[in-house]
Amino acid sequence: MTPSQRGDQEMAEGAPAPAVLLIGPGRAGRALALGWHAAGVPVPWVVGRREEPARDLARAVGGRALSWEGLLDRGLPGPWPPVVVLAVPDRAVEPAAEALAGRLAAVPPGRRPRYALHLSGALGLGPLASLERLGLAVEVFHPLLPLAGEPLPSGAAGPAGGRPGGPAGGLPATPPGGRPATPPGGPARRDPLAGAYVTVVYAPGQGRAPVGPALARALGATAVPWPGATGRQLALYHAAATLAANGVTALLWAAEELLRHAGYPGVGGPAAGPAGSTGGGCPAGGGPAPSATAAATAPAGAAAAVPSGPAAAAPSGPAGRGDPARPPEGAGARAPLLALAGTALRAVAERGPLAALTGPITRGDAVTVARHLEALEALAPEAGSAGGLDPGPAGRYRLAAALVLAAASRAGAPRSGLDAVARLLGRRGDGPDGTGIGPG
Ligand SMILES: NC(=O)c1ccc[n+]([C@@H]2O[C@H](COP(=O)([O-])OP(=O)(O)OC[C@H]3O[C@@H](n4cnc5c(N)ncnc54)[C@H](OP(=O)(O)O)[C@@H]3O)[C@@H](O)[C@H]2O)c1
């Protein structure tokens, strides 16, 4: 084992996480800074383009706020923390890293931060190259979960103490008594990252142990170190995260819509919620309900987090204690569908996805699939199909059914039944092998 490999191992196994300068007090930055602060990892500086979010987060984590312009113009008024986290949108990572490198070039090498991290699962290390050239070790620190915007602990947003980047170069967000507004381990708050996975990408030859594993561990998350992952590998990884989070969410939306069309008891109201109402904008950011996300990312032993059986489906209020033959008023489509999806996720955790496949498509039950299609196609075309982007209930079913068919073909389901379903779905002859089953 080389000294650098030994260093990696030491950092992964026990070193405490060093202090962090956070740039970008948005959804992800806020969740991480609050989690690190609660775990005792210092976050002495929060840098933002806008005053209020930076100041409020700085106050919540016992640090100081600084404007992005102030940081670039004048640098830090004190020593740089060892870690800089660029919690900015994907498109801003490279320009922000370059701007920061311009400022750090004026800082003596021994006083620069040692690590620079960004949070995008879709980008490799390339956008941080300008910082790497200055001697910083660079890493991707990608939390595999949706972060929709942590509320700040109450009391965090107090009276303004000045402007970020003001005369002193920063705002003391710590109250005069010196105690942070939220003490480590302070008010009861479930850390969204606890139990999550964080993918940590770093260059294996950088000669410095990656800091991401220690930062993940501090959050109660499991780090998945991935030394040397390329941009193309990360694009595939991020596509997988997109399917597991946003894909599951969209399927559940399509299923809810079908129950509404069916007139399922307790389902009513408008056809669709406002766009973006499910939270964050990155693939891991618009994920399924937390319980489904937990199940999708949890090891098999942790599958109990998935809603399970009637207890998960039934509301606790009086409506849930009525006629046991009737679904409780207001339960709507979501609770029964989540209970069903939860069972499917548990089966995936226990047996793997191909062995867990069930249902008429996998069984090759063309009669039932034909009945589905007949009912779906009899529905009136949806008003306003989102400018042609939404193929409507029948089209959505066909899209999802094609994927089930592909999986069933890989699972070794009897071919004749799958062929019959493929013909119904109009997939015969579409596929790369001429069968129409399995889009590749
Ligand atoms: N949210 C999630 O679920 C999630 C999960 C995993 C990974 N990530 C990753 O985390 C990163 C941040 O995403 P987010 O969802 O937290 O975004 P966000 O909520 O939009 O927050 C972005 C933050 O960066 C600031 N910012 C934007 N452009 C900037 C620039 N050019 N220079 C400096 N600061 C800038 C924003 O300031 P303003 O408020 O002034 O615009 C805001 O404070 C992305 O790489 C994303 O892929 C997000």
C-alpha cells in the first residue's frame, strides 16, 4: 500500500471532517451546512450572491456571511478553511471555480484551502480544473437524494447585523454570547442526509486523501468513493439516479391520474398539481416521497422504511375508523398506491428487480393488457397536453409498459406471451434486435 493509499484509508476510517466554506446557500447548500453544523463540523463562512439567504444560513450555523462579490474582490478577512464547497447550480460550477481560482491565485499556496468540492452528480472533476491547478484536491460530493429546501431552525433569522461583504468583510452571525444560534446536536431536527448515500468522486493520483467520506460520515450518510470516475460514467450514473428518483415519481403521478379517471373512491379534485411542486430540480432533487426514496437507496435490511400494508395507507384521523369495507374518505389515490409501490420496492430490495417483476405484462397476459388499452384509449383526450409533451393516459401506459416488457424479456419470462403483449403495444420490429422487445 502506498503512503497516499494509507492516507485515503485513514481519512475514510476516522478523521474528523475539517471546516467548510460554503458557496451557495440554496437547497443543497443549506441542507449540508445545517447537517455539518449539527454534527460539529465548523461552517465558519457562508458565501451567497444575495444577502438574506447567506446571512440567515450563516446565523443558523454559527458562521459569518459574505457576499460572492466581496469574496472575489477582497478574499476572506481571515484564514481560509481547508474545504470549499461550491453548492451552486451545475451550469455555474465551472465559472464559479474559475472566478474563485482567480482570487486564490493571490493567496500564498500554504494558506489556500486544501480541497474544493462541487455537488453535481452529472459533472466530473473537469469544471474544478482551475482550482486543481492551484494545488487544491478536487472532488465531487453528490448526495443521492432530493433536497427540496431545508427550513432554517426557528430563531435563525434574526435582525440584520449588517451587509455581507460589509466593512469588516463579513457578518458576525454568532450572537454576542459566542454561542451559535443552533448548538451542535441542537433542536430536534431530522437530518435529511442521515441514512442517505453520497457519491464521492476524486482523482486517484491526487496524493491527498479525499475529504468527502469524512464529510459524508459527519452527516450520518454512507459515502460511496468512486476514484477516477469519468464524465461519461457520471452521466450514466446520473441517468440511473434520474430513473430511480424522478422516474418513480412520474410513474406514481401517472398511476394517480389513472385512479382519478377510474373514479376510485376518495379521489377527486384537479387533474394535476403545479409544476415543480415535488421539490428540487436535479434528478436526485425531484424524487419520490421520502419513504420511497429511502427504500430505493437503502440496503435490504433497511427496507422497513417503506410504507407497508393498511397501516401505511390509512390516515389516523376519524375517517380512517369508518366502514372497513370502504377506503377512508380523503385517502385518495396516493396512500393505496404508495402501499403497493412500497411492497414492490421491498421485493426489489429482497430479490432484485428482475426477480421481483409481477403483473400481466410479465405474465404475457395479452387479454388483460388489451383490456387496459381499450379502456385507456376510450378516455377523452386530455385537455391541454402540455404542448404535445404529454401523450395522455394511453400513451403514458404504453411508455411504461414498454419498459416492463424489456425487463420481463431480460427476466426470462415466456417469449410467446411477451410477443403477444409486444404486438398489442405496437413494439414488434421496433427494437435493435428486430423483436421490438428491449430497447437496449
Ligand atoms: N437540490 C437537490 O436535490 C440536489 C441534490 C443533489 C445534488 N444537488 C446539486 O447541488 C448543486 C446546487 O443545487 P441546488 O438545488 O442547491 O440549487 P439552488 O437551490 O438553485 O441553489 C444554488 C445556490 O447557488 C447560488 N448561485 C447560483 N448561481 C451562482 C453563481 N453563478 N455564482 C455563485 N453562486 C450562484 C444561488 O444563489 P441565488 O439564490 O442568488 O441564485 C443559490 O444560493 C447542484 O450542482 C445540484 O446538481 C442538488
